[in-house]
Amino acid sequence: MVSRISFLIVKHNQSALADDEQFELDNWISQSEENQRLFFELTDPDHIKAHLKQLQAYDEQSVRTTIEAQFANAFKGETKIKRIWFRVAAAAAVIAFFGSGVYFYWSFEHHKSLTEQKNQLARQDVAAPIKNRATITLANGQKIFLDSVRTGTIATQKNVRINKNSSGAIVYSGNTQPKTELTYNVLTNPRGSRVIDITLNDGTRVWLNAASSLRYPVSFLKEKRNVEITGEAYFEVAHDASRPFSVSKGYTNVEVLGTHFNVNAYEDEPNIKVTLLEGSIKLRNENLSSEEILKPGEQGIVKEHQIEIAKSVNIEEVMAWKNGLFKFDHTDLKVIMREMARWYDVEVSYEGNIPEELYNGDVPRTANASAVLKVLQYTGANFTIERNKIIVRP
């Protein structure tokens, strides 16, 4: 990572950055005020000249040894220490390049190696989903493939119309309210499918991520509204004080009147996470006798025998999937790879001792899998794509 950032800043000073390299550098600069300050210093001629005087006594081996030592120290200890050492090492790398030219050769050789890895990734790349492959299973078992039906009314159940609008979203309309018996539909969004948007009969709007499903009544009862979820969904609940809205997944229950929140309840994730954006929600674990009230900006982490509340959450990271981004904020590699597996519909395997690093960065979800992997590989891991499989190595 050190050599990569130095390489990009050097190319910036030479006005030689390609578009993707400019995007990568801009992303790094935007991550913190420290990065912005460091970038300014390393592109300011007067600041560079001042450091050149300090480097006149350095020979090739001392420059390289110093930078390598700083690089090694940069990735030991806690995350905060890593960030500080990373900036020190990056500064040393770029200044050494301007002072003697030695580091440029070292950085260029490392970049050359990474370029070879890029070429390999590109040869067997996996494209991002280009369409939605969701289905609706009706109460009678009939399955509707949403990518193959035309705009307009696609089905009618219990006097409720199911419509597909021009943007591909699904809308249930009709005011019929069952007295006792509910008729259920299931919206399923498979792996490797774009996000699907559905408006339920009460006006509640739901966005469903890849590898997710939503079970819901065609029309809700007079007293309450309940849906069931697997995977991940974002809810904008229509306010109705007389009918609480609840979302269920296993022993987890979320109850609201009208609010905006995200539920991450994938089977391959260790815990269920409920993040509140607006309003308030009551979060219950059916294995417990207690419940928690969430405030905006908080996240409830539901474990088998407890609920933890995270008071300060990166909402942009939580909602990145809906906004068309992969966004990593000190994110574990295996969490990222599970997200990639669902989006690109690939298998992921690990060989050897994988670096336990935390990753930062933004990549559009429209990018091929190799674009995400290129960002990740600069911090130590190596990736190979073989058909629809990503192999992760140290």
C-alpha cells in the first residue's frame, strides 16, 4: 500500500495519472484530513525541497532499509497506529523518490508485479450484475420471473393488483383488507442480481439486496402488519399508528410505526444487524425477556442470547449496497469477500494464512470483480479468479 500511494503521488506530480489511478488517489485523499494534509505537503515544491536537504547524505541501501522498516512497523499493532505509521512511511517513500531516484525503482518494480496480477484478474474477470433476476412466488405456487414480464399489471390476488413500473419496481395496489386469513407472496432476489424495489399494499417501500427474500401478505390485517426476511433489506415504513409494522427473522423481531431502517440478516453472517436511520424502533430477541429501543444512527447487533447497541455507526457504509457502492470502513477481508460472493455470484476459497487487515475504500458496484480485488490487493492479500471462483492467498 505504501509503494502504491507513493507511486500515484509521483505520477500526479508528473501529470501522468490515468483515470482509474486518479480515482484511486482521490479516494485515498478523501479518507481523512491527515491524508489531505500529507498530499498537499508532498505536492508542494517548497516542502519537497526542504526534505531533499535532509536526504543528501542517504545512500541507496539506507533509503531502502529505512522505508522497509517503516513499512513493516506500519502494519503492526492497532488500527490507529497503522494509520499513523502508514502516513509516515508514505511520506518517506515519496520524499526518497524525489531525493535520490532509488525508491522510484523499488516502487516501479512492485507496481510492475501488481500490474501482472491485474492482467491475470482481467483475463478471467466476473462482471457485475446487469439486470435484476428476482422472482415473485404467488400464494398458489406460481412463480413470476420479473426480468421477463412486461411493464403493467403482472398478476391479481384477492383484488390486489401486482404491477411492474417502468423502472422495474414492483407495486401492490388495492384497498382490500382481509378479515382473518392472510394470503402471502414471496419476493426472492438471488445471488448475482441487482437490487429490487417493492412497494407493499400499505405503502411501505422495501429495497431487497442480492441473495435475499421477503415474505409478506398481499394485504395486511386491520390490527397489525408483519413481514419476514432473509438476507438484507432497507425499509421505509408507511406510518400507521393503529397498525404496528414488524419485521421477523428467526428469534429477532423489529417493531415500528413508521421509520427508515436497514436489516442485515444473512445466514452466513454471525449476527443480525438492525440499523436505524430515522424514527425509532423496538428491537426484541425472542430468546430474551428484554427489549431495546434504537435511536437514529444506532445499530442493534442481535446475538443468540443478547442484544448489543452500537451508538455510532457509519451509515454510509451500511447503506452503500442500496446506493450502488462497495464501501469499506475498517472492514475485515472475509466480510468483504462474503459481500462480493453474493453480488457477483461467485465462490470464495482461502489458501494459507490470510492477512488480518482492516480495509478502507469505495468501489462502484457496477465495476467488475477485478476492480474490487485490485483495491484490496495493495494491502497484502493476493487474488486469483478461476471461472466463477475467487481464490484468496497471502
